[in-house]
Amino acid sequence: MARNPKKEEWIDVTVTKLLRKNPDGEQKEKLFSKDYILVMISGTGQGFTNHFFAAILVLYVEGILGGTVAQAGILGMMYSITALAARLTAGGASDKFGRVKLLVGGTFLCAVACLLFGLAHAIPALIIIRAFHGFGFGIAHTCAGAVVADVLPKARMSEGIGYFGLGNTLAQAIGPAIAIAVISGGEAFHFRLLFFISAGLCFIGMIANACVSYERKQKATLALAQRQLEEAPVTEAATVPAEPDEPQSEGKAFLGFDRAVFAPILVLVVMFLGVTSTVLFLIPFATTVLGIANPGPYFAVRAAGVFISRLVFGRIADKRGSDIIIIPGMIIMVACLALIPFASSFGMLIAIGFPHGMAQGAVMPTFNSLILSRCSPARRGSAAGAFGASIDIGFSVGAPLQGLLADIYSLQFVFWVSAILVAISLVMFLFIASDKRYKAKLARVKAL
């Protein structure tokens, strides 16, 4: 049978449009779809698991297994390295082979790792298990981000991504307290009980992910559409034009990533070189400099700021663009980091924590949405992986660098350096990654 290029083009465009619609033919504008809620459930469980481990891992290695803090640090390092490796590979793989299968597989690896963590007693074995845990989390987190981008309506992308992170914010606020309560008996059994609880949360997440069905529906719709269209006559009048609001990207790829994502990714890496300080050195600053025995309320107040910002600012970003959120948010982050060394009481520190939490809680999902919206739909998995990898790289490089600065100078000096790094990332955003700059570049490309 002779090829009909016009008919083939019509089939491709029409099928693409059908795949963005529900079976009844209406455009997807619903935010809380079944698949979105299922991935949120899984992501929340993963968040609690991560914060459980972060809160008690040093205590378990040192107090129960008789190891050292350095060995606990090796566990954390292996987790970070394998998670980064998984992000860099899982995104592209999900674009080629489908997201849901990889998402289920990554969650399964996390569940098995948590289960084995409760059964193993030797530190070398735990190092290997923790590496598998990081690899599984890197796969699951990357694919979850791509799934969320797939099922969200484009007009509500920032809002939906902000809501998606609420589960992890809740885990950050109350997860450590739950972990401490579970292990309060101080026996090995109590720690292992927490690991088994973590495994249960991951298994529940795996089941939820397995119920995500949009890819199966897309395949069925694709098969039906192709059968119908292959027999349909095609005329000049029947040609289906691409929709005017079709997601745009800069087209060309480099190393499997849309070139449009590299500028915001570079900004994120520099920003997280600075943000590392509040993760690693806030507690030492509060305890040693301010003499606060329990700085936990600071993190609760900061988490409240993150929670509120995710409820509010996503809608604004969707309506008015990312610049109106990212630029003021990064300015507030710079100011808060610079003010931390001047805090002379715990009350002052908490007063800084709330706006800092709101700013960072607004900036991060907006960056995520910005990156996903600038890539082609076929490369969303790679973009989600790049987003997570930028955070991992920033932390991995920033942690030893800032630790060295703290040893040479002081904790106060570290926070000032962090403020400078975030300020540099803001300048970079204005010049290479802002909406204004991106739209101007697209206009120049179209003019050519």
C-alpha cells in the first residue's frame, strides 16, 4: 500500500490530542484525579520513611550496633550517591519505557530495603542495603514527579506540584517526633519496629502506584484511534492543526535532556550549595551558639511556613508566571540566611524560620513546574530526574564545603556564605532562566 504522508501526519497529530483527553473527550482540568491522589499517597509514605531514617540512623548505628558517627555518615553518603545515580538514569528510562512500571519497581526496592534494614545486624550489610534504598528512592521520586506532570492540567501545574509536596512537608514536621516516640524504649526491637513500619508504608505506596492507570488508558486510546484513523479518508480540510497552546520547548536535546532545562538546573545547583547550611548547621548553631536544648520548634514553625506557601503560591504562579514567585522568594531566602547569625534568642530564630519556610516552600515547586513546563512532554521523566539531581548535587558539594568553612571560621560565617550563594543564584536566574528571558528567546526563535 502506498504511503500517504498527509494522512500519517494527521493521524499523529490527532492521536496526540486524543491522549491529552479523557475517554469522554473533555480536556483534563481536574486537579485531584485518581492517579494524582494515588501518587500523593505513595509520596507521603516515602517522605515519612526518609524522615524516620534521618532522625534515628545515627542513634541506631552508634547506640545499638556499637558503630561510629562516621559509619552512620557512610550510610548517608551511599544513599545520596545511589539516589543521584538513579535520578540520572531513571528519567530517560521512564520516557522510553513508561513511568508507572519504574515507579512501582522503585517503591518495591525501598520497601525491601527497609525490611532488610530491620533484619540485618552488621554495618557492612546495612551500607549495601542503604545503597539499594537510595537507588530505589531515586527511581521512585523521579518517576513520581514525571507522573504528576503527566496527569496535571498544564494550567494548574504549579498549584498541583505544590500540593504534591504537602505530604513530605507534613512528614518533615512530625516524622522525627513519631520516630523518637517509637524508639523511646531504647532497645534494638524498637528501632527494628520503626524499620518495619517504614517498610509497610513503602509497600502501601507500591500498591497505590500499581493502581495508577493513565498509561494503560493512553495505550488503549492510542490503539483505538489508530484503527479508526487508518481507514478514514484524509482531505485538505480534514487536516488537524496542532493546538495553539501546545507545550513548547527549545526543541533540541543534549545528553537526553531538553536544552531549555539546563539554565534553571544550574541555578538550582548554586542555590542548594547555600541552602545546605540550614539542613546541616541550624541545629548546631541553635544548641552551641544560642544554648537551646531542643530546637525542634524552629523546624515545626518553618514547616508551617512551607505548608502555607504550597497552598497559596502555586495558583499565583500558574496565573502570573514563575518570576513573580521565584524572584521575591529568593530575595527573602537571602535575607533570612543573612539574619540567622544575628539571632540572639530562640524567639528571633523562630521569627526568621517562618518567612524562610514560606519563601523556600514557594520557590521549590515553582522551579519544578518551570522545568517541567519548558521541556517536551516526551522528556518529562528526564526533566524530573534533572530537577532532583540538581538538589542532590548541591547538597553533596555544599555539605563538605560548608563543613570545611565552619571548621576554619565559624557557624555564623557559613550562613553568610550561604546568603551570598543564594544571591548569586538569584542573579543567575534573572539573566539566564527567568520567564522574561525565556519568552524573549522563544520569540527570537519564532521570528527566524
